[in-house]
Amino acid sequence: MFRIVVFVSGRGSNLKSVYNSIVNGKIKAHIFAVVSNKKDCGAIDFAKRKNINTYFVSSLNKVGSVSYSELVNIFESNRVNLIVLAGFLKKIPDYFVQRFEFKIINIHPALLPFFGGKGMYGKNVHRAVFNSGTKVSGATVHFVDTIFDHGLIIAQQCTDISNAKTPEAIAEKVLKIEHKILPVVVKKFVERKVKVESNRVFLLE
Ligand code: GRF
């Protein structure tokens, strides 16, 4: 069975969207674990309620935590196929990213390569989009490399925000798109229908 790990830091609505697609049979995979840099957050509560293994990751050796190098061993010995960053707010160490090259994806709540990079997360993204006056925003799923929000783009979908009166209104529209495209992309990985060629990513039918 294809094994997925989801990294989270917050409420976990994207985790739920992937989980629900698995439960309703659309994605034939198993969530092997949920990893967080927060001991308590909505996403971790959800994972515990669903009896999914949870790990608290820290580079600082905090009580009850695992390190990234321990996670490498756990994921390799359990043959994890895909790591999904779904609202994970910490930068992952380069050696970890390199070890799982083309196996880590992230969902970003804007249309990369714009409105990404260090500090561009959560509300900051939507505020920047709002202040820019742009009429469209959307969500991007991309491979993770060692630079923030920089890896190859896998999928994007846009939404009209010309009537949005606040950054929160943009966030709400974009989140609906996130919940659609993330499970679609994960399913493509499970079905081995993601191909990288000439620095572009193709999702096969
Ligand atoms: C989402 O907007 C995601 O794109 C961003 O952080 C937010 C996480 O939301 N990286 P949730 O925890 O999945 O509800």
C-alpha cells in the first residue's frame, strides 16, 4: 500500500481533505503518520482521533520530540512513498529534503512563483495578494526543494478575487481550491502518474 506522511502545524483542513479522499476510496493509500512541530494543534487532534501515528518533530531535542534524522530512519524503514506538507510552517533541513528528493510536496495558498518565499505563509500571503490589487489568486502544489516555495510546480488552480473585500475573503476562496487540488495531486502520485521532464511536471491521464 502506498504510504503517505503529512506534515502539519495548524488546523489541518488540508490533512482532512486527503484523509477523506482515502476514506471514501478515491485515493488508494494509507496515512502512515502525521508529523508536527506543535505538540497540540487541530491537525494533531484530528490525527489522534483517527488513530494515525503522530510525531512531534524538533531540531532542538525538546521533550517527547523526534529529530529529522530519526524521521529519515523511520520513513525509510517503513517505505514511506510521499511526504505532504499541508500547512507546515517550519523550514525542513536541507539533508532531509535531499534524501527525499521528488517525494516531498507542499501546498501554497497563492499562485507561485508570486507571493511565495520566506515569511509568506498563512494570512501574510493573502494580505500581500489583497494589497497588490491582483484580480486572481489560487493554490499551488509544488515539489519541495531547499529554497522556500521554489520547487517545480505540480498543479495550480486559480480563482477570481475581484470582488473580495478583505484578505480573509481571499483566504476562504483559496482554501476551497486547496481542498480540491491537493487530493487530486496525491492521487496522481499514488497512481504513479506524475512525470518530471525538461524541468516541467506532467500529470498523466
Ligand atoms: C493552508 O492555506 C496552506 O496552503 C498553508 O497553510 C494553510 C494550512 O491550513 N500552507 P490547514 O492547516 O490545512 O487548514
